[in-house]
Amino acid sequence: MPTLAPKLRTGGCLCGHIRWEATGKPSFPHLCSCGQCRRWSGALTVAWVDLPLDGFRWTGPGGEPAFFRSSDRTRRGHCPACGSALCALDDGSDRIALTIATLDEPDPIMPGRQHSFRDGLPPWWRVSIEKQHGRRGKASAAAKGGKPPVASP
Ligand SMILES: [Zn+2]
Ligand SMILES: [Zn+2]
């Protein structure tokens, strides 16, 4: 299963102007296909994960991203240089939502079952999440077999 244990995580935009690091425990990895996420990101579906603001900081040369107020209580952050869609901040929240796509190591952050606003998607768009424990199961079975995977000569 994917691990959501606290550790140093990093991410950033396409051009490197905006970078961040976070040490807290990720939570609520999920998908959203609402109209705002779609317009903002240019993608039909956005994968999100929350991280505590405690232990989070902007580390790139650009400092904070540029923010656009997308609703009464939410601002969305993007790189002013390259446009990467990076984060969303609810007013007064102690957490920041980050786009999983812009993490340096997104592999362990697998979205759960939550897929908001799925109903509005075009009928030809399907999102499926491969179960990581399936792949890991195969790997551990191979390991138990005792033979290392050696290529035939
Ligand atoms: Zn950038
Ligand atoms: Zn959304």
C-alpha cells in the first residue's frame, strides 16, 4: 500500500521558479474533475493531496506562487513564469492542497476512492487507478522464489 508517513517531500513547477518542501503527513489524496479544477489546470481531472502548513515552505527563487481567488474562501496558486498549476489554499486552513502531478516523487501518493464531480466529465474520459498492492504482490512473490531476475544470455 502507498505510504503516507511524514517525511521530507518536495515539488515544484515546470520551470523551477516555484519550489516547495514539506515535512508533514499527507492526507486525503483524491481526484477532482470540477469545472474550476478543469479550467485552472487545463486537465479534465486533477489529483490532489493535502499537506500541513506546519512544516511547509516555498523554497524556489520565485518564493510564493501567484494566487488567483477562485471562490469566496479559496485561492489557487500557479507559477507566474511557466503557469504550472500548483496548489489551493482555503482561507484559515492549516493545510495546503497540492497537485500530485507536481510532486517530485508522486508514486507513493495514490488517490483514494474520492473522485469529486466525476459526473460532469465527457463520456469518453475514464480515470482508473492501478492498485499498487497488486504490483507489489507480484514483486514480493518473485522475491520469495529465491531466484533473482536474470536475463537469459
Ligand atoms: Zn514555473
Ligand atoms: Zn475541483
